[in-house]
Amino acid sequence: MALGAFDNVIVYSLLLKRRNPLNIVLGGISGGMPAAFGWVFVTNSISLTMIVMVGLVVLWIPNHIWSLAVRYKEDYEKANVPMLPVVVEEKKALRCIVSTSILLVAFSILLFYLNTFGLIYLATASILGSAMSLLNLWLFFNPTKQNAWIVFKFSSPYLAIIFLAMIVDVLLS
């Protein structure tokens, strides 16, 4: 948890937030630390599953925040916050959003193949992952503020539902 606090307060908030377009990527590690902490607390071990779960959170953050930054690009510019969609060409930012989205879906499906979660989880991750991928591709080929907002709104509950599916799967298996 100390690593998460350090990453959030020092790396993200003090060093990167207003200085570097990769602020949320490098600061995203702090978002994954509660999953790591919970895994270690429950299993008393560090495992590949835990690392993939942390990766899920880290990969979710760019999709979520950068789609919001596409929607509110002018506001980020006025506030002088160098979010990736503000400082690079739109297509490049959208490629980054789609790329992290594909990795996010791959990490979510990988958890099934690590024999950590079962079919309830796999079905949930597959359906949500398919929708996430399609929405991000739609945004890439039709980059509008409205489409970016739709991606942001879809991504908002995405991670919570994925983690909820893990819980339900374990409880019902």
C-alpha cells in the first residue's frame, strides 16, 4: 500500500500530473495497488494472477481517462494539463486508447486461462471486453466528442463489473 501511496502522491500528483502526458500511465500503478493488497491479504502470496489483476487496473485507466480527455480536450488545454490527447495528434491518441483497450481485454481474459476464475467470469469478461473493443474502434474511426463521452461512460462501470464477476464466480464455484 505504501508503494501505491508513494506513486499517487509523489509520482503522479507532484511530479507528473501537470508536466508529462504519460502522467496517468505512470501514476496508474497506484490504482492497481488495492487489488495487489487485497490479493496478498486473502492468499498470503504474490502470484501472476495478482500481477495481471494490477495490470487490469493500470490498463483500464488510460482508456477511461484519455477518452474523457478527448471529450474535454479544450478544458485540459485551458488548464494546462498535458493529457496525451491534448499534446499529440488525435489519431495517435486514439491509437493509444485502442491499444490499451485491447491489452485490457487480453488481461481480463488471461485471468480465466490462469485457472483463477471460471465460466461466469469468462462470460462477463468476454461480453464486456467485446463491447469495450467495439466502442473504442468506433471512437477511432468516428472521433467525435460524443463518441468519446460514450466510451468514457461505458468504461466507468467496466472495471467494477469485472471485479464483481470475479467475486460472483468464486462464490458460486
